Amino acid sequence: MRIAILLDSANRKISMPVRFKAELSAVLVLQMALSGCGAAKELNLPQAKQEQNQKTEKVDLKQLIAEADLYYKEANYLAAEPLYKEVLLRPMAYNSILDITDLVAIANKLAKIYEMREQYDATEFCHRFALEALKKSPKASERDKAIAMYKLGCSRQQHGDYQGVELLFRESYQILKKEVAKNPKDAEVLNLMASLVFQSDNDSGAHDLSSRALKAALADNGKIKLQAVEALNWLTGTSPQGSTASDLKQTENLHKQAVQIVESVLGKNDPEVANQLDGLGRFYEDECKDFEKGWQCYASSLKIREKALYEFAPEIGRSLDGLASCKFRQGKIDEAIALERRSNAIKTKFQIPGDRWFSTSDSSLAFYLEQSGKHNEARFLRDRASLVPTHAYAWGPKYKLE
């Protein structure tokens, strides 16, 4: 009966996040009952009959994943999302090809897409899917489970479910403490612990953990070195804040070091370099009030993204937002409006009506238009933005981790 209800819900013409939840709930009931040499066997599920066209299905599934990964890499999330969903909805994904690591990786990629859209119901479900899959797998490590708990807690925080978040964070923290006791140089674990400690209102403890993560990551010559960037980002947030020239110079150096590390590991034209340039640009714009330097950083990030990513990638919209903000704060309103129009056009292609980011984009453009006296167009955008339901964005309470 429950299966019938879930499948019926999946076929109704309802909003995509709700439909996706119904579809994947059906997956957990139906597909996890399959077995073979892949994920289902790993979960010790009962034996199932082999599908007639198994060899063809295997090839098709591998091609589907490869195609989705290419789209995801270039930030063409509109194309990647339905392909990843199709993989998770195919029985073969659980029967013979994918292991738990593959399924969790796909769920995490979908979670990132929904998080960018601020579709937190769907984000939370993807992280819950990943955690449940890891819990059912005898091969999954406690470390992986703790990371999944952390991610699920972060997504639940958007709904204001602080009691549930605290339980997840506390269990995750206890596991991570044991992991770092076994390997004191695990930079990723140290960074996650820094995040958890920061959210328990212990800035000095978070700063210490980030410093340890930075030291551990810098000792590596491979991609683990990128954990140094995460540590540097935490250090900029947990260092004592000040407005003196010395304080600002110290923070600037942390941002610049993050950019340099990503360039050395991934190359100067990797989109992750653009992410770090955005952070440096926000620092110049907001903390230093140096709008020209901020503009230069955003312009560099835009150049990288336009070359590396899909033309309607939402990250391109972020670069345009920064450029528009700098122009506005320099008093160049018409240039700010032109840039924000480009950003708004990209976001409205990526978003579906009713999404929070759609609202944010409309509000930003409306504000610039109001300042230039274009009140009718601004009113239309304000009205459209007001139709979008709001979410809880505030940090939660001081979580008790022990």
C-alpha cells in the first residue's frame, strides 16, 4: 500500500522538489530490494532475478553517469540534474554497477544543485538518502557516516529544526574526535570539527582546529592541499575582527593565499579559482571599501567562469552580482543595472518559479531600478519577489556538542 501511494505521488504534476522526494522514497522501497554484485549486495539484500538486457543496461548507465558528470563539471546543472535522477531511479544502479560510494556521490551532487537553488527540502532529502545508504552498508566507514551526518544537519538547519540538528552535530562531532585521535593530520576532519565548534559559539576552538588543518593540508602535494583553502576560509571568519590596517592586511593575505593554493593545485583557469576570487572581491568591497579592487576580482572570476562553464551557469550570475554591486557603490547606476539584468536573466533560467534565489535576484534588480527612477519596472519585480515563500537563514542556537 505504501509503495502504491509513493508511486502515485511521484506521478502527479507537483513541484519538482516534492516529486523528487516521492520518487526517491519509492526508490528506497523498490530498488533497494534488488541484489547483485553492486550496491544491493553490499547492503546484504535478498537475491533478485537478473534483468534480460543487463549488458545493454550497464553500458547505458555508465554512459548516463559520464554524460551527467560532464554537464556537472561545466556547471550545466539543468542538464545534469535529470540525468542523475534517472540513474538513481534505475534498478540497475542498485543491482550490478554502482557501489554505495557512487550512490552517495550522486546524491551529494544533486544536493549541491538544490542548495544553490535554495530548495532545502530537496537538499535535505538528498543528504538523508546518502546517510541512510551509508548506514545500511557494512563497508561504509564511521568517518563517512559522520561527514554525512554533518551535511544533513547543515541542510536541516535551514528549516529551523535546531533540536534535530544538535543531535546530528553532536553524534558527528563525537565520531570525528575519535577519527582525529587516530589521525591527527586528517585536514578534512579537522575542518569539519572547526565548523561544528564554531557553531557551538567557540571561535577560539574553531580557530585552533583550522590552524591545525591548514598545517596538515599544506604538507601535502596533492588535492588534499585544497583542504588548506577550507581552513583559510575558516580562519578569516574566526580571527579577531578589526579595522586597523594591520588587521585588514592579515585578512587580505589569508584570501590571497587561498587563491594561490587553488591555482597551484588546479591551475589558474579552474572555476574553484573564481570562487576564491569572489571571496577576495567581497573582502575588498565590504571590508576595505576598495570598489576598484573588488571589481577587478569579480571581473577575473567572470572571465574564468565564462571560459570554463555553461553560458547559463548560476556561478556566472554571482560574478555579475559582484560587478553590479561595485558599480552601484561607485555611483554608476546604469552600468549596475545592465550587469544585474544579465545576472537576473541567468538566474531565471536556472531557477524554477517560486525559488528563493529567483526572489533575491528580482529584489536586487528592483533596488537598482528604484534608484534610477524606474519605479514601474521595479514594482513588477518587487511584486514577483513577494510571491516567493521565505526560509529561515539565521544561524541556530549555540549547539552543545558534548
